[in-house]
Amino acid sequence: MTQDQLTDIEEIKQLKARYFRLMDLKRWDEWGQLFAEDFTGIYHGPHPEIRYQGRADFVSRTSDALVNAITVHHGHTPEIELTSPTTATGIWAMYDYVELPEFTLHGYGHYQEEYIKQGGAWRFQSIKLTRLRVDVSPGRQAAGA
């Protein structure tokens, strides 16, 4: 593997780290810059499948859904494959904690992603999140807190 390829893989890892950090901090303007304009997303469970078409749709709906949430996202053991000088794929094991007034969930699964290099920066082209296990408990509101 060349130094440029290793650098690209590290830049994709940094992209994913920013994805988690900026989402958890609710820094939506910065978070939105991580995605290609024609981004597509599919997110599974415990809710019915959610599909996103375009960066604006994804950022708007995600920020609306998480406005009252406390979240913690972790990504582990990345498998990144460079498919061309400007495209790549990745699979990440994941854990997410989402605390909403109505319920709290702990999710475990995988992100399957496609990346594109635009203007010298890697961005998400697509994300598919599949949760293998979800533990759901009553939220603050349901528990009377």
C-alpha cells in the first residue's frame, strides 16, 4: 500500500470520527459538510426503515429527530477499501446510545458506507446502518423523571 493510500484511509477514519462527534454535539452545520450533496442513507431499527435522499434531507430530519436527545455514538474496527483514487467503501462495527424523552435505546450493529473524494476532501456518499441488537427501555418522560 502506498503512502497516499494510507493517508486516504486515515482521512476516512477521521471523517467517521467527526461524524460521531459532531452529531453527539449537535453541530449540524459542520456535520452537514461531511456528506456529498447527493448523499443517500438507509437506517434500520428499532424503528421502521428510514430512507434519506440528499444531504439537506438527511441533516434536517436527523437534527429534528435528535433535538431533545442525548446521544453517544461509537465506531469500531473499520474495514476500509479504496476502490479508486476518489472512491472507497467501509464497514464499521457500531454502538449507539440514544436517550429521548419517550425511550432510551442501546444499539449494536454495523455501518456500511461509500465515500467520495470531492475538492480534496473525503465525504460520505451513502450510509446503511443495520442494527443487530437493540435494547430499549422507558425514557425520562415515560419513567416520570
